[in-house]
Amino acid sequence: MEFQTRKEANATIVTITGRLDAVTTPDYETRVRALIAGGDKCLIMDFAQLDYISSAGLRGLLVTAKLLKASGGAIRFANVGGNVKSVFDMSGFVSMFPIDDSVAIAIGALA
Amino acid sequence: MIKVEHLSKTFGPVTVLKDITVEINRGEVVAIIGPSGTGKSTFLRCLNLLEMPSSGSIHVNGVDILDRKTDVAKIRQKMNMVFQSFNLFSHLSALDNLTLGPVRLLGMSRAEARSRGMEFLRMVGLAEKWRHFPDELSGGQKQRVAIARCLAMNPDVILFDEPTSALDPTTVSEVLAVIRRLTSEGMTIAIVTHEMAFARDVANRVLYMDQGLIYEEGTPQQIFENPQKERTKAFIDRVRSFSYRISSPDYDLYAMNAEIEAFCQKQILPIHTRQTLLLLIEELLQIYPPYLGSAVLDLTIAHSEKKASLEVMVESTGAPANPLESGEQPDDMGLSIIRNLSDRIEYSRVGNKNRLTVLMKRM
């Protein structure tokens, strides 16, 4: 799992590459907690490069959403496709979180 | 094209082939399947005269190839063979492996042989490796060079003797893709293989060999979906399985995944099916951490080619309890994914173990 961030407009784009599973999610959580503790409040999770997610990864995303909510922030997901989209569908994530077709749309929605 | 009558082969007191009578027609793709040790490879080697039959006859295009006056080298050139173990010349580059036969046996000029050799290497996707020696190539690449070498001899028939058996599972598909291409181009092929899905897919006719005989033959549909004889049914219905034991909460998920992927590749399961299986297994194993400190888990994946089904069974030691109903999961997400990926989930207590059997949905 690779975790990369960049700032665009008022948002922080978090690009996750590879897998979010029982092995990699603890590392993801550590990094995202540091990000939020550092003051980032609007996160856009770009999943264009995410190949695989399991319920362990979904729990990591839930933790992210809760932390952001507590700090008055927001989270949006972009480029959710393939297997990742299937898991989002199965778990009901699609109805719980805003999902956009692209990072640009997500940025626009946060503006 | 090839007519075999009452062929038998004995090695000392052992009779390997009893009484083989079969015809292979031009342009046919004949898959030869069956348990190990039933004479499949010996049969191919007899066709190519790498083994001399003990009795019977083989006619190729009307010529009796067992006649002493027959030019055996010519027969082998027209009925070329691809071996399990590649049999490349290790001191020659990929291209030189391809040019040796045409120059020495077909009397081709070196320039023409090299030009054609490059064409065949290109056809098997290895043109850029022409300078490489066999030791510098992967198993799959070596086998593709061996196939190209075979084609360079202008054969009328190619005999494949378990061409993927010695390969790493990750390279099986690249070799099968090349063979598949040859079948679609009208080449006459006889292939001994354990890749049942491949045989079913590319063959016009399937010979099921058992006990030194062609025990049953038919179209892929007849043999794989409606075999008539008992031993054929038993062979086709067999289930291939993979087992993995987990005895620590700190088990290596990725090492296990790599082994599961290798198993799936061997079964030629599509990538999407593999990924779904890996997800299902990860979710199932997520249920067990409360038990893993004290229990041992045995994971079994069973693949039935006939039913095209995948079943995952997890057996755990410990007190009787359905792990799915333990209530110890942090939420329902994992269970929800498991249910979505499954057609059937069953819990049973077998001996001193809790057994969870999950039939994966066809995705």
C-alpha cells in the first residue's frame, strides 16, 4: 500500500495505491490520523490506483470519517471502481458516503 | 492423417499400452487426458518413434512409419514434439536453437533460417529475447522458444507432451496462449495435458486414457459433461484442493495469498474469480482472531472443474460454536461481504472441530 497526499484548493487528496487489507490498514490509519492531527479537514480519497479492499480497509475508512466528523471536516471518495466498488456496494458504503467520478468533481463539491 | 491400429508397447514385463486404435485427422486438436502412469506420454512417443511400438501399426498419410525403410528423421520433422522439459540446447541462443534444425535437416540457408526463426520468435512473443540463452529465460519463455523451434521445422503435426507440467504456475498461461493460437490457425495437434479447462476449451476431441487403453473418447462436451464410463466419470468429477494451516494470530496473509494465487493459476481461474476468492478468504479469516490464540485453523479450497465451483472450508479446533454467530466481530461489514460472495454457508461440528463450508458465488 502506498499513501500519497497533495493539496488542491482547500482539500487534501489522498491517493492510495495497492491494497487496503488486514495487513496494510493499520499503516493507513497511522498516516491518516497524523494527517488529521496536523489540521487537514477536507480529505478526498482517490482510489484510482486501489486494487483491493476488504472489510479491514473499510473499517479504516470509517475511522477516518469519524475523526473528520469530530473535527468538523469532511470526506469524499473519488474514482471508486472495479473490485473496490463491488465491496463498497456489498457493505453499503455507497449509501453512507459521497462518491464522485473524479477528484475534480469531489473538489468542486467541497468548495 | 494419422491412423493407429492395435498399438501396444511393453517395457520388459510391464505392458504400458495395450491395444490402441485411433485416428487423428488433419486440422484436429486432440487432447489426451487421464491419470498419471496410464501411457499417455508413451503413446505420443510411439507416434514420433521416440519409442518403438511392440506391435500394431501407425500410418501417417498412408505411409507405414513402422516399415524399416521409412525415414524416421523425416517422420519426426513432420510430426514434431514439444516436451515437458523443453529440451533446448543450453549452449545456443534462442534464435540458434531455432535455426539449427532447418539448416542441418531441411537444407535451408543460414540467412533464411534466421529470418524465419525471428518470425517464429515474434509469433511466440519472444523476438526481443533472440540473443538470450535458455538459462536466461523463464520456464514459460523456454517453452515458448521450444514451440517456436518446433514450428521452424514446418511440421504437419505437433505433439505436445505435458507442455506446462514443469512450469511455474505464473507462466502456464503464456504457454497455453501460444498453443491456443496454434489451434485457432488450423495446426493438427495432439496434446497430453493435465490442464482440463484448457483441454475442454481448445480440443475438438478428447481421448481419456486409462489402464493403457483409450478408455473413452468423445467431444469435450461428451467427456467433460457426460462421460459414460465409470473411470472417466471418477477422473472428471475429481475435485482439486488446496490446504493451508494457520496456527497463530500473526499468520502471514500475503504468503498464504501467494499460495492461493498459485493454486488458482494452476486451475486457470480468471483473475476476477481469484480476487473474489482472496477477499472471501480474508473475510472468513477475520472472523477467527478471537480463537486464533488457542485454536488451529485448517483452510481448504476445493475446485470442481465439472461443476465449475469453488468451496472454501475452514475447520477450527475448540469448543462447539458457529464462528459466524460468535457476535465478536466489530461490525457486520465482513459478514455482509461473506454473504454477498457466497451461494451457501453451512456450519457443522465434525469430531472435535467446527467446520464452516462456504460455496462461493459464481462471479
